Amino acid sequence: MILWLHYWTQWPNTQHLQSEILPVPKLKDTVKRYLAAQKPLLDDDQYRNTERIAREFEKGVGRKLHRDLVEFDKKNKHTSYITDPWFDMYLCARDPVVLNFNPFISLNPDPKEAYNSQVVRATNLVVSSIKFLNSLKNEFLRPDIYYVNPKWSQSRLFKNFIRLLPTSVSWYGAYMVNAYPLDMSQYKRLFNSSRIPKLNKDELFTNERGRHLLVMRNGHFYVFDILDADGNILHPSEIQAQLIYILQDADRLPEFALCYLTTEDRNTWAAVRQQLLEAGNEDNLQKIDSAVFCLCLDNISPKNDTELSHCMLHGRGFNRWFDKSFSLIITSDGTAGVNFEHSWGDGVAVLRFVNEVYRNSTRHPAIVPHSSPPALSATNCERLEFKLNDSIQSAINAARMKFEETNEKLSVRMFEFRKFGKEFLVKQKLSPDAVFQLACQMTAYRQFGKIISSYEACSTAAFKHGRTETIRPTSILTKQCSHAFVEGRSKHSVAELRNMIDECSKYHRRLQLEAAFGKGFDRHLFALKHLSVSRGDPMPELFLDSAYQKLNHIILSTSTLHSPAVHLGGFGPVVPDGFGIGYNVFDTWVGCNTTGYLNRELQEFLKCLECSLNDILDVLEGRPLV
Ligand code: BUJ
């Protein structure tokens, strides 16, 4: 997810800067942007048809829908127009959350080797997480800021200027200087929260009074109070002792591991959850749902990044509660990562949390290695025992079989290109993100011989209750450039090819900025469709157009993030024939972590990606394509 983040060190509290509401774009602009995104994907006849449909929509049913959406938005100043439709998109989806929605972010190791043993790392990260929770509760968490021009915005002058403004106008002060405080409303669901499966539409549950941590080991559930009634955190050595107790106690797998149920499609899971409640498991489920978060102490040591990705993305199923807002996973060798449920919030909120806990746990670790925890009375820690009847047991078995079958098919592939990175591209006056996206476009064209639908996630957290907007990396410019690099290699001079790259970079940069400021077309059209469906109107032709469906069959689903705390990240493909591409353009290299169900095609894609990046390098260094 694209965004530049900085945390403020001098602002007094979380809500000092209140963001503006995400604006509803003008319908005329949305249609223009939609058609621009459609153009490279369609032949002339198809495009003419789609253009006609879009123009009719703009003048007819779309205009009415838009007017009603704007009206609705005006009456609901407390939130953004995308909030409800986007929650519905997630909560009504019936596919399993694992692989289809939950992404992961894994952390770098603690730089001090000895702090990476499983229990020490887990204890330190848990303590730092609870400190984060406490600073949130007490509104001490500094606002996140999105800078359009990071250099100026970080000057002392700017900081003082903003700090002195009263809360009511500080957003405008920041806005004047191109620095946008990010919406922090998602944080209320970071802790003590769970997604609850319900028939046709799930619910989000939060109970801020929960003071216990949920710990999973070998498929067993443990809870213990980590906060006292005044919000004081349990002494770190006691936390350490509880974790050691759990590791010893959960020495074998349960016959029926309940966790598999959270990997089921949502209606199946909703029905089994009802059975669980009826069988007398309500208290236990309450404890899971309201726990501050879920700590998974895994019993494996991934041998490489591919194994690590599998572990963080889906694991072996029995040691995760995928419905929890997030799970902190620590493997046997102390590697840490976060797997998060996506409906409540986005990458920006989770990344902030990851950054803070990484920094705090490495700079101010709560315990040191080889410290001996106090002798523990096991009574502080409760192991949850579930009543499982035959029907629930068979549901668990069925869930397990499906889960294993799906995971079996998922390939994860790492890719590294070491010949250039951000520094080189910036010197070339190019947007590193644009160059990576262009390389993907060329790659897809080289591999499939056609232009395919692509998606880059972009945060709109600069607005109150903003979520994400889609950047559509496929444009007429990237199409021309892909044709030139793949089929017309000898037809163009190096200067012409270079010029094409420049144009693609400029255009992509524009799309990025527009998306970050809520001026894309995807969310607007989505909200109009949502409104139409929720009123039971006949479906407007625009949404029935096969071109609209094709545009939303995302073959390349991409997202990027960068942070010194992050080692890796990833997510599954969003369609059976697509790829999930988590990437980053580092200072001196380009890396991505890709997933897909079509293993051979995924490998082929990465081979072609290497060719595309080599071609781009040749042209940037003035060499003709051979
Ligand atoms: O678009 C949205 O609304 C949300 C998206 C959905 N989707 C993932 C399908 C695009 N969600 C996000 O963008 C959150 C993703 C969080 C994980 C991002 C992973 C980035 C990996 C960077 C590091 C890769 C380094 C590889 C080195 C070999």
C-alpha cells in the first residue's frame, strides 16, 4: 500500500489533527478516469461500446445515484462515503479470510542476536504491544503524517507552526504545507477485536474491557490477564513465566483443532459457530473474541523466506485464530510477524503498530536473555477446553481438509533484482514505484501477449475514515511502452524508449497523487453500485458491462510498503488465475514476494520480470535493446 509515513515527535495527542472527510469525486471526473483505465484493455469496438455505456450512465442513472450519494454524504458528516460500502464489501464476502483477505507483515530480527529466542522475543513484543495499547487508550499516540514533500514538512519551523495551531484548524495548517494528518479511527479495532462469522454478513466485535491475552500453542488456547483493573501491565517476568508454562503445557496437538473453523467459508463457519454456542462454549468464544490480541507461539522454524511467508500467511491452520483483528506470530527461532484480518483496517494502521512495537521492543526490551522468571502458579493462566459434539468434530475435519487442499495449491515465490534500486531511479528523475509497475506491465504483456487488469493499493488515510483507493497501473502509455519493449524492440531508438519510460513515470505519479487524495474512480463507482444494490434498483448497465467485470478481475494485485522494521510482507491472489505481489523498491535493489495458484505461470512471470527490469536498465543507461 503506497504512502509515505512519518510520526510526529512533538504533537501532544492522538486527535490533535482531525482529518477532513474523504470527498466524493465529481461524476464527470470518475467517468473520465474510468474510461482512461478501460482504454488499454479494450479493442476499438469494445471501447466504443463501453464509452457509450459510461456516457449514458453519467447522464442518466449514474447522475441520480451520484446526487443521492452526495446528499447522503452531506447528511453523514461524521464519516466518509466509502465507510459503509467498504465494510460491507469485506463483511459480506463469503470466501475464507485466510489467503483471500488476511495479509501478513513480518518483522526484522532483533539486532541483538540473543534477544531472538522465542520466549524473550514474544515477551518483549507483547510488552511493547501493550504499551502501544495503553498509549492509544490514553490518547498519547502521536498522529501519523502523510507528507507530499517530506523535506519541508519535517523542518522545525513547520513543526512549531502546526503545534501552535488549535486542534480545530490544525488540519488546514498542515494542508497548506502539504502534510496530511492520517485518520486514526481504525485503531479502535486494533485491540480486543474479532470478526464474528454470521450468515451472509459478518460482524465486527470489540470489547475494550478485555484485559487478557490469548495465546495459542499447538492448537490449544490459553488466556491470562495481562492488564490489571487500572490498566497496569503484568510484570514482564511474569508474562515470560506464563509463556514458558504454556510452552510446556501444550506439548501435543488436540484431536480436533478448533482453529480450522476460522479458515472456512464464512457461512459454513457461521453455522458451526452457532453449534459451538449451543454446545456450551459461549464463555470460551467470548474470551477469544475480547482478548487484547492473539499471540501464536508456533512450533516451527522456517528455513527460508518462502517457508516464512507460508507460515505467516496461513501457517498450518491449527495455531491461528484468523478472525482476530491481528495475531502476533512468533516461530521457534524467534521470527515474528503479524497476520491481520482486513475488514476493520488497512496496512497503514498495522504498519504503524508494527513499526512502534519493533522499535520499542528492540530499543527498550522489557526482559533480557537468560533472565530467570519467577516461579509461577499455573492458576493465572487458563487453558480453554471446548465441548465438541460429533457434528462440530466433523466440521473441523472438513475445514482442515479444505484448508490443506487449498494451501497445497498456493505457490509463494521470492524475487530479487540487485542491479538497481530507488537511489538509481531517483537520480534518473523517475518514480521508483512507477518503474516497478511499468516493469510488471511489460512482464504481463511479454508473458500473456495481452494487456491485463492490474491494481495497486493506495491509502486514503489522509482523510477522515479514508480506507484505500485503487491506482490502475495499466494505461495507454504503459501499453505503448510494453508494445515497444516486447514487440518493437528494434523499431525505436534508445531516446524514444527512454522518453516512453519518462512519460509512464509522470503519469503514474499523477495517478498516485490523485488516488491518495481520493480522486480515483474505483471507490466512487463502488459506492454508487452499492447504493443501487442496497435500494434494490435494477443493476445499471455500466456494472453489467463485461468490460467493467474484466477490469475488476484483477490479475496483478499489488501492494508495497517500506519500513526498517519490516522484513517481508505478502498476501494471496484475489482471483484464481491471478498473482498477489507484495513489493518494495529498496535503495539499491528491487524485491517482491509473490503468490499464486498457477505455479508455472508465477515462475514464468518472475522470469519475464527480470527481463523487463534488465531492459529498463539498458535503456536508462543508454544501451539499445538487443
Ligand atoms: O487495496 C486494499 O484496499 C487493501 C489491500 C488489498 N490487497 C492486498 C489485495 C492489495 N491491502 C494491502 O495493501 C495491505 C497489504 C499489506 C502487506 C503488504 C506487503 C508488502 C510487501 C513488502 C516487502 C516485500 C519485500 C520482498 C523482498 C524479497
